[in-house]
Amino acid sequence: MASEDEISAEDDDAPENPGVAGDTRALTAAANEAGARIDAMLAAAWPDLSRARIQGLIGAGKLMADGAPVKMSSEKARAGVTYALELPPPAPAAPQPEAIPLNIVFEDEHLLVIDKASGMAMHPAPGAMRGTLVNAVLAHCATSLSGIGGVARPGIVHRIDKDTTGLVVVAKSDAAHAGLAKLFAAHDIERVYYAVTRGAPQTRTGVIDAPLARSHADRRKMVVTETGKRAVTHYWTIESFGQIAGASAGKPAAALLECRLETGRTHQIRAHLADIGAPLIGDPTYGKFRGLKAEGVSAAVERAKEAARDFPRQALHAAVLGFVHPITGETLRFESKLPEDLETLLSTLRAL
């Protein structure tokens, strides 16, 4: 399954000693490689370098063919010609390293899996260049980043929102970045989110198949619209709390849902649940109750509203992350328990 906010990317045996940035690699084209595009041949030979990265190096004049510069990525390989590719040292990343504690649940030379805390943005943005996960990873990895696109930075393949907690995977090399991007594009990532909602879906289990696009009225929001990109969310109701009075008597005042994503669009869970009348508790953008004014409101709903007002963030947690390691082929699966603030919220709702 894809992540809530996915960046989709829109290479076979690695050489034993592929080298690091700052080296020069050499390859003599075999007879069966003659006529292939040079960028494609090199990407196949050196899968830790993305094809886009190789194209950029060729454009920068870093590839030589028997000592003569190669000017175009689309040139055809010639059998018996030795191609030498210079890899400049990674340029320093624009974000600055910051010694921020991270809850690291897995790390090897290729990637990191981090259990992200609430309040930490994934990467710097105008007006908020410090205190992000990227700043923290730069400090943690120090000189061990091999470079993403020629820059010494972690590869952010997917995002969760600043105030969403839970598991994220970060690439430490071009090869891991490219491999993870392919997994996300193919929806070959297991992702499970837990969401606490105001109100509840009409059916306990369902599929929300509703395209999303950015709102013209509020660029911070995603809205359901026929002109949007396809977005599909599967949900299951784990637990419900309290009852609404009036015409909807019997409907829960709040609920705990498990959500799995068939696609990964910006704010997908938040926008989809709000659209079906069960917005996340604490969501400042999508969290308004709808359709209750004319029905009469029970004490349970009032208490649910109070709990929502007191909860300082959207009640969403990325609880499970599973994937096949893009380099080693190992099957990895990680789980993150609900953070303390969500456990406290659920205890309050269970008392409705």
C-alpha cells in the first residue's frame, strides 16, 4: 500500500566495488551492448546511480569515451570503447545538520526507518528551514550519505504530515532512493494508519474511491473533485464511542479506524474521511463536524467535541510499514505503538 503523502517516481547485479562519489568509474562496452543508449547501459551496470543522475553527469561533461567527451546521453554505445564516468564529491545539502533526537527503528548503509514524533516536519520549507527530519538525518548520518542526485542529503521518498506520528523510510543513497520510489509507484509498500474521527463512517467497513485535487479556494486543502487524481482509501472501524442523539440516534460520536491506502495523495486520509462526514479529531484543516445542527446533539457528542478541542493535532498515526529492501531483497516489517497522546484521547472517548 502507498503512503498517505507519497512522492511517486514519474537498475541488475551491482559491481562488487562500485566506489563512492569522488571516484572515476570505467566500463568497456561489450559486443551485446553496442547500439544501446549510453545512459541506459551505465544505469544497468551501476544500479546505485539513477539514470537521471547519470544524464546529469553526462550533461556536465563528466563522461569520457576513450578519452573523448560524451556530449549526449542518447548517444549509442560502441563495442570495445571504454567509458569513464567521473563522480564529483556530493555537494553539501542546503539544509544544515541539527543534532535532534530521532527514534530510529532500523538502519543500514542504504536506508533508515524512523518513528517520527509529532511536530517535526519532514523537510525544510520557506519560513521553516530548521528542526525538520532532514536536518536531523543530516546530523545523524554525518559523512555516511553517499549522495542523492549528487547532493549529500537523505532521500525523502514519501511524507507524513508534520503533526502525524509514526513510521517513515528515508534513503541514504541513490540506489535505495530509486528502489524505494519504484516500490511506492507500484504500491508495493504495506502502510497501516490509525485514525480517530469525530463521528464515524456510515458503514463500519468500506472503500472511499474519490479523486482529489488541490482546492482553488484554499491551497492548503485537498478536495474531492471529478477532475482530481484517483485516490482510494480502505478503512475498517476498530472501535466506536458514544452515541449521537436525534435523527441519527445510534450513530457513534467518535471512532477509531484502521486505514490502508491503495493510492497515496497529499492529505488523502484526512480529506477522504472529512468528505464522508468523519473528519479526524484535532485536524485544523478538515476537522469540522458536518450535518449535526438540525438533529439535536447528545451529551456524548458534546464531550467528543470537547476532547477534539483539547487534542492539539490531527489524530493520525502511521502504525505499520512493510516493504522489500530495495538493495538486499530482505522482507522488512515494522510496527509503531500508538503514542501517549492518542492513548489518552482513546481513554477519554471510551468513557463517553
